[in-house]
Amino acid sequence: MIYANLYADGHQANSLFAAEDSVHQYNPTYTPRLLRQRFLEHGVEINTPDLNRDRNIAFDLHLEGRALEPVARPSYLIALENPNINRLNANADYCRQFDLAFVWDPRLFDLPNGVQILIPYPMQWEEFPGPQERDIFSCLINANNAFKETQPTDLYLERLETIRWYEKNAPDHFQLYGLGWDKSPPAFTALGRLTRSLGRAKSRLFGVPAFPSYRGAVRDKGDVLRRSRFSYCYENSRDLSNYITEKIFDSLIYGCVPVYWGADNILDYIPTGCFIDRRQFRDTAHVHQHLVDMTDEAYVEHQRQIREFLRSNAAQQFSSEHVVQIIVERVLAHLSSTQSS
């Protein structure tokens, strides 16, 4: 057996390959589990480094940019996270340190060691219910997070604007789910922390919820999305080309029509009939009116186009199976070439 390390911050004892992620609550582990299985099929066992002590290690895999220690063996980077969150993922000099860097960011495609991928998703779906079987008008499923520093392309703030608009103007048409919404948004300035503390005190003393639309955390997003007509799917940042994450696919596989805002080239990958393009509307009020005015016939047509897309090769390029195959094949080919040279 050949052994390899997989480095992922916060993970040890192969927690990244468990059925449930003990580090990031409710984080799907399908893709890393598939990656480990595909390497095993080629006689390569990847583990977190703590389980590989005293073993002869053939190579290192790094999931996301992280501080590096020099090693005399091949190393490979899989850079998936938003570079506004993990800035090493967009640092060309950093990425050059690896034998191969698997990247979705077009700004890195010219790297001599760059391998183009898209952010993988378990592209598995079943037939989904029509509009009359959906009792939730619209929803948003995200964790309550924020950037520590001001970002001109910040969509965390747009999520907050959407939530607050519905709570004020159309509370019966919206439900909020995810981790952390029982508290005010994270704050990183003195004024922000004061405002957050006052909000928490108000909740404790008077029972006023931080977000009245909040319905709780959800272990299986499908439980909500099968019931929802529309889902607000905003990436963490807008205008990052190719940065298309699970947010829109979570809705598509359950036949819930997404309201999407994120990658500036989304239409290069997902047909316009599969989602509502938030960029086409002035504000949340205009989006909401469009959703309210949509007939069942128009909704069914959106679902037809979603089905057609999910069955297409265009969707499969995002699939975990496709992306994992690229990674495994390219890593093994590189190892073979270094051993024979």
C-alpha cells in the first residue's frame, strides 16, 4: 500500500472522511470520501497526517491554501475556498510551490502547474415535486457569517438585506434556516460589537428574536428545499468568475427555483431558465414581486429546464465524480512521471 497525507485545517483522525464532519457542523463529506475511495482503488491510502506517523509517505495533498513546511516529496493543492476568505488560494506565487495546483479561479489558469477544475458537488437527484406541493414560498439556508474586513463585493450583507426586507414587508413569504441566526450577525468593530451586545441583551430580557424569520438549523437541506418554491442563493462574494458553489445546486437538485447572485459568468455554466438572476432586479422588493407574479405554468417551465440541465454534460462537469477523477488521474500521472525520470 502507498500512503499519502491529506492536510485540511482542523481535521485529524480522518474526520474529513467520516459520514458527518465533526469539525464543520452539517458540512457534507461526500467529495473527500469519494476522493479517498478512488485513491484506494489505485492502491493509495490517504489519511490525515496523525494517522500516517512512521509510514513512508509518497505525497501530500493540501485541501485549501495553508502554511507550508518544506518536504522532499511531491505536494498538490486543491484550492476550493473563496479567496476573499482564504487569500492563499488566489496567490499565484504560493500556488507555484506545488507540483500541481487544482484551481477553479481563471486568474490562475496560466500557471504551469495549474489544473482547471470546478468546485465539486454530489450531483445526485431524484424527481421533485411541482409548485402546488410546496408550502414554503421562499427560504434562505446559510450560516450567519460575515467578512472581518470590508469587501466591495460582499454578499453576506445582501443576504442580511434580503432577510430584513422580508421580515418587514412579507414575513409570511419567507423562512430562514441555518446555523447561528439565533444571534445577531458577527461583528468585528467596536461599534458593531456594541450593537450586537445590545441586540443579545434585548433578546434575553424581552424575548425579541434576533431574526424573527428564523426557523432553526437544518441537518438535511432537502427537507426544506423540497417544500420551497424559491430559495435565495447568494455566494459569499459576487463577480468571482467560476466561483459556483453548492448554494445553487442544493436548490436545483430538489427542483426549488434559485434566486442566484454570485459568479459573474454563471450563464457560461447554468442556463438562464434554471434560476432567477438577481442582477436583473433593482432590489429585493422587485425580486419578490417577480416571484409572486410567476404563474404555475412558468414555474413548471423553470423546473423542466432544471431537469434538462441536471441530465446534461454541462452539469456533470461540476460533479464530485468528475472532479475527483481529474485529481486522481493527474496526481497518479505526475507521480509516475517523477518515478520514471
